[in-house]
Amino acid sequence: MTQSAADTRNDTDASPLTIREAALRRGDRELWSGLDLDVRPGELIAVLGPSGSGKTTLLRAILGLEPLSAGTITALGEPVRRRGNRRIGYVPQQRPLPPDTSLRGRDLVALGIDGHRFGLPWPRRGDRARIDRLVHEVGADAFANRPAGTLSGGEQQRLRIGQALADDPRLLLCDEPLTSLDLANQQAVVGLIDRHRRSGASVLLVTHDINPLLGKVDRILYLANGRFMLGKPQEVLRSDVLTDLYGAHVFVLRAGDRLVVVGAPDAEESHHHHADGEATA
């Protein structure tokens, strides 16, 4: 594994995210319970699990949008609150913008700076330099002035990353940021996220495919069957560990430089699994 910012951190730094004895229910179904998690400065944690296991719900709880059934969450030294925290960056699940979207690419980035103000985004003079810098940092100079709805999925996702980084967040939450992207754009987006966390920010990233993150991720939180496992990739992505977690025979295979999980049950249809019953993990 390559060295990460978490490896060189000052252990006396306060945890940007602390979760204690957290539980969350949906109706009479418990998604998970007893979750304790301390995310260290500069650490990248990938959140894995089948559809319906509560991955996105965990991010929503950290954002203050989903109340816990039990336990507490402290983000950047403060209990989470429903009105949100602008110091927390958030990249939601990607949904392609309608082709007739009138905003330009750079306007999407501007929303991260002035989207909290009333009216359409109209950057003030001091903000324009920040927007230019963010557009450049995410490699969007060539298409930032084009209508956002005409951009490819990878181009739109770069701009969403720029929007999320507008306030230089110390905690970045990403919900399936690599879905539907080709390999080149996956690598570009992972590079952008990794560069930000190397500045000392912490990242919690939900994904159905760990392979693009191998070599960069510090720990994995795997949610399944109302339970969870937390540890380094080599500690969690093992046949015996996932078999115990799912309560069914699961096999983790290495195919070249990729990991493949075979046999992980998923009650709901999900892109987490291929049609032949295999899933990347």
C-alpha cells in the first residue's frame, strides 16, 4: 500500500469524525448497530456492502439528514445538526444533468461557494479567482464554460468534486463517486480525492467497487446483514471474514490486480453484483 497522509499524521490531532454506539433502523429492520468509528486526519475509509445495507444512510446521518436510532456522531468537533456544516464536503450519487441544463460547468463549481445565498449563483469579484482555481485543480479548464448538461459523466463528476472542495473541507463524504465512469475518469476522480486528503482532510467514500481505490484506501467499513466489519483491506476482504459477516459462503478471489467477491447474497437487485452472481469488492 502506498503511503498516505494518515501514515504521517500527528496522532495528537483530534478526530474529524467520531461515531459512538450508533444504530439505525428502517421500520422494524435494523440496518446496523453498535458502530464505533474514529476517522483520523488524512485517512481514507471506503464503505462497502450490498444494496440496502445502509451505506448512503450512514453518510446522511453524518450530514444530519437522517436521525440515528441510538448513539452519537461528532463531526469536526461538533455534534451533527440538521442545518448542516459547510466545513463538510459532500459528493452525492451521480445523476446526469438534463441536456438542457442552462448552467455552465463553472456555475456548478460556483454553487459550492455561493449556493447558500439567495438567487442564482452570481460570483462576487473575490469569488471568481477561487472558482478559477477550483476549475483548474479538477482539470476542467477545457470545458468549464460549456453548458453543464452537454458534458460527459466524467466531466460533470470532476465539477461536482470542485463544488465539494470549494470550502476546503476537512471532512469529505463521497457517495458512489465512481459509478458509470470509465477507467480513465475513475482514475482522475480518485486522484482528485486522494490529493485533497493528502492535505490532511479525511474522506469517507461509499463504493461498490474497491478496485479503483486499492493502494490508496486506509481502512474498509463493510456493512452487511445488519452487521459490520472495520479494518485494513487485507483484514476485511477475506473469504472467512465475509462468510462470517454474511452468514453464507463467500469467496474473495484475486484476478490479476483486481479483487472479485463471489457468492455475496444481496436480497435486492443492485449494481453491486454482476448478472452471473459475481461482484467486484
